[in-house]
Amino acid sequence: MPDKIAVKKSGRNPTLPTIVFLHDSLGCIELWRDFPEKLGTLSACNVISYDRRGYGKSHPFAEKQRSKGYMELEADVLINLLDNWQLETAILFGHSDGGSIALIAAGKYPDRISAVITEGAHIFVEDITIRGIRKAIELYKTSGLKSKLTKYHGDKTDELFWAWASTWTKDEFRSWNIESFLPSISCPCLIIQGENDEYGSIDQVEGIIRGTLGYAEKFLIPNVKHTPHKEVPDLILSKSKKFLEGMD
């Protein structure tokens, strides 16, 4: 592909399924740390994680302004990457924006996605989402958040932060909704969310479970916020392994 997309792969056995990890709105390969490799080992799967354009070690964004449908465009990019990696199908593990992208991809390209695991995915915009983002904006301006993100994203940090924060807090983005993709999702889904998620309510989970065509299981975790794989990694590894084993 002409644009540089940073990719990390673990396991090269063509007889095993592949899990593709999709990071959140401020994430990248490095911020997953060793979670992908641990899940790959536990579930006997190959693993791929990549930095979407504008993140981590990938090229900067091509456009200065995000469109309302930016996550659908990322789902299209994902399918192009699967083609490039010569993968007919993949399991998707997506966090936050990555979870929403995973759901769009599974709905838009159902023959290419064999299972979906999401953490803190959104299918519509809520007041709690906007409040959480406004709080993140304040932290970006007043705390060490910017310097922490710069460690991973370098001189792309300002652009990627405001691409997320300004897009989601625009009045016109309040009508963003991807529920129309859900009825086309036929693969098994595990929908994970912390009960104290600061960016979304349980209505997100219930909407996904209600809307998908295939088997969908919810996993709500008490006393956990928006990043379960960091807050309670062993629990997420165990639950994800059990879910993937149930696909056999």
C-alpha cells in the first residue's frame, strides 16, 4: 500500500485463525502492550495489530478534517489490509473507536469477519460520551496527558487528539449512528464494557446485542471504566479465550 501503515504480527501459522486488534481513538500498537500476544498464545491464534493512519508510527492523516463517516472509511481500509495480508477472514478485537470500526466491518463485510470482540464500543452518541470527551480536553490542556500521548504519536499528537475531540463534540456529530450495520452482523460477538465506563452507558451494549443477527454475548464488569484490557487484563484474556473456544 502506498501509505505507510505500521503493523505488528505475531504467529505465522496459516492453519490458525488470525485476530486483528483495532485500537481506540488515542491508541496505537505500543499502547496495547503485550495483551495481543498473550491472547494469541492463549487462544492459539495468529495476531496482527496496526496503527491507523494518523497514529503511532503510521503516516499522518491525509485530510485535516474528519468526515462524519470516518469510522466507516476505516472499516474499508481494514478490509483492504486483510486483502494485502492475504487473509480471507479475521477475528476482530476492537477497543472504543476500534470496537465501532469492528462492528461496521462485520456488518458491511460479513463474509470477511468470523468473530468480533469489542470493549467500550459506541453505536450512537450519548451525553455521557460528550461529558467524558470534554473532561479529556481539559486534561489535555492542563495535565500531563499531552506529553504521555506524544511519547507514542510524536508530532502527530495534536492533530490526532483534536481530530477525535473536536469531531465528537460538534453539534452535527450528535446524529452519528451505526445501528444500521448491526442487522447484517452474522458472526459471534462478545460485547465487553466496564460498568463505570466514562464514555458510554449500558445502552450501547444493549443496543448492539439487540441489533445483531448472530450470537451476541454481553460481558459487563463492575468497578471497571473504559479500558478493561488494561484495568483487568487477566479477566479479559480469560473471557476472550472462552468465547473464542466456543466458536469451534
